[in-house]
Amino acid sequence: MLKKIAAYTLVFALLIVAAGCGSEDNGPVASVNGVEIPWETFDMEFQYELTMYQQDGTVLKESEKEQIKLLVVDRLINNILLRDAVEDAGITADDVDVDGQLTEVMGRFDDEEEFNDALDIAGFSLEEYKLVIAEYLMIEELFESQLMLSEISVDEKDIQKEMDYLVENYEGDDLDVEELREFVEHTLKQDKAEELRSLYIDQLRSESDIEYFDF
């Protein structure tokens, strides 16, 4: 259940930063254009990451934990930059379909009780989760408005090349070539979209005043 609800949990850190929650015992881990990221927010995300690895049975080396710490801090920095970009673009919750997305998420569960149990495990109230969904959708709306992700296309030669590779290494029976083609095309588009998102975030970072502290 935890993995079902996890799709938006990372975005929740953005809400915590926006609310200014922090710890009196530890200083901020970074600042973005004068906005400090509390240690408490960082630690919550870091512990969440460790839990995901533990559930998979992965034992992390100390060096790997340090890499994860940096990834978490960078993710929190990016969240702030994206939140600010959403605000600058004039995108609000009224521009996105929160209830529709919530209905889609709830449809992944057997019933409403299972969904509510998953919310409890993830530490959300329903209203908090709807805020998280809204933030997620607004960021996606930002990407669409800036990058036109829905218009991404891929070259037929690239699709065929990937299909040939998958077919050659396929060991099962009854391969549906049309379904495979749809899968490959979707995957290649998603890869392109992710690359564009990363480049956009890199641009935001280059235009920002970012400072790292001890974490």
C-alpha cells in the first residue's frame, strides 16, 4: 500500500518547506534564493529513502548514504525552484483537476478503506494529500506550458531499433508486436520528456542563488 501512495510523497516536502517548518536543534541544510530548507524536512525525506531501500532488502554503504543525502537535498532545492516557477507562471490549483487525479489514485485500491489505510501509513490526511496532488499537477502543468511535453515525437527508426532489440532478447511466448510498439514509443517519449525536465530544472538552478550547508 505504501508504494501505491508514494507517487506524490516527495512533493509533500515542498509543502513543508513552504510552511516554514523546521527544527530548533539543527540548522538548515541549504538555502535557495534566501529560502532555507530545514534540517527536519531533509531528514524526513532521507529517512523515507532509507525505508524504501530497507523494504527492498538493500544494505547501503556509508558512501551510498552520503550520495542519497545529496540527492535528497538537491530534490528539495528543485522543489522550491519549481514551486516558485509555478507561482511566476500564474498557475493555480484551479488550473488542474485535483479531484480527477484523486479518483484515479483511489481506483488503484480495492476499496476506500484500503486507500484510507494507505494514507495513514504515509502520514497524510485526505486534505493534505489533495494539496500534494495539486502541487504535483501544477508542476506538471508548468512543464507542459514551458516544454510542450504532449507534443514530443520520436523517430520511427529509434522505435524500430528498440523493438528489434527487445524482440531479439524476448524469451516468452505470444509476443504482441503492436503492444510492444506502443510500449516502446511511450517509453522513448517519456525518456525525452524527462531529459527536457532535467534541462529546465538545470536552467532554473543556474539562475538561482543556491547555498549548501552541513547535512
